[in-house]
Amino acid sequence: MTTSSSSAPNLRAVLFDSGGVLMRPIGGRWNPRADFEENVSAHDPSITPDRFADAIAAGDRFLADAHDTPDHDDYHRVLLARLGLRPTPELLAQLRRDVHPTAVLELFPDVLSTLAGLKRRGVRLAVVSDAWPGLPDLHEGLGIRDYFEVYAISAVLGCEKPDPRMYHHAGTGLGLQPSACLFVDDVPDLVSAAMDLGYEGRALCRTGATAHVPAITSLTELLDLF
């Protein structure tokens, strides 16, 4: 199912998920960061790829079991414990040291043209993302921070989608009712949850897969709604 080409006159804003919608990790892995193996190997060159894979799997389980977005250091401690390494302050600092976002992240090709087109139409924009607090800084480095008026970030709010507080923080921050906001996510169930709260919704399915909610295959299709 895809969007209709007709506009939706009541819509005034788009609330975007970030990862998988606006940006993706270079190399395809969100966590740990792409330079994890390099940084750890500098402390212990004997660690094999199989041991790294085992530690990363343990980290995935830790994230899946967390009720909200955990602290970076707590996440890295899980991986380091699995590798048999002591989580010294120096090593933890190295694993979360600042790098330019373009070293590990990239925008999807349809992002900049869509954001610019929506802004030209007077559409207000916000982000609703299960992410760490530094997400706005990542967007700044990728050149899209100034498009967004409000950020609803799980690690800041202490909850994750589909908790209604995530969606409402963005809509309320824009001063708009749910019916005036369109929520876009690459997880159809999270779009469905937003629609149950009164938001309009579109699931982004770039591979062309269908969903049980209205879907689009490119962000550029949003421009037809405004």
C-alpha cells in the first residue's frame, strides 16, 4: 500500500524516526560503532573476529532487554566483559570519543531533497527516535539539524516508542494536535501505534514490502501530501 498523490489539508508537520529513515550506519551496523574493533584491538591485539562477534551479540541482547536507551558506558561494559577486558576509564572514553558523524553515518539519498521540499511548503519538522542524547549533534554533522524544531529522544525522555510520551513530546513541542502531524518510521508497528493515538502515519518500506499501515517506498512521496 502506498500513499495517495492527493494532499492532506489538515497536516502541518512531519515527525520522523531517524535511524533507518533519515540516516544509516556505514557498513550496516548501528551498535557498536564501526570503529569498535579497531579501538579494542589497540588494547588487546589477540582478540579474534569470533570473539568480537560473540561480544556484539551479547550487546545486542543487552539492548533488547533494556526498558529504555542505556548509557553508552553501560553498553560498552557488557561488550568488554564478554571480551574479558577491564572497562578502564581510558578505554571507555576511547570507545565513545567524538568522531565526525560522516565517518560512521550517512544520509539516505532521498533525505535532503525531501526535507528541503517540505520546508519550502511550510511544513514543520520534528524527530521521534529511540536514540542516545547526542542525536542532534549527529544530525548537525550530517547537515540536517536545522530542519528540525523538536527532538523526542528515548534516552532523554526515559521511554521508547511506542510509549505515547515519545510521539506526544514532539507534537506538543510543535504546538500541534496529533491529527495535524504525520509520523514516519521504518517499523510499521510503531506507525500503527502512532495512528492509534490519532496521528497520521506512513511506514517507510524502501524495499517495496507491503505493510498493514499506509506505506511509502521513498521519502520523496511525502511531498505529494503537502
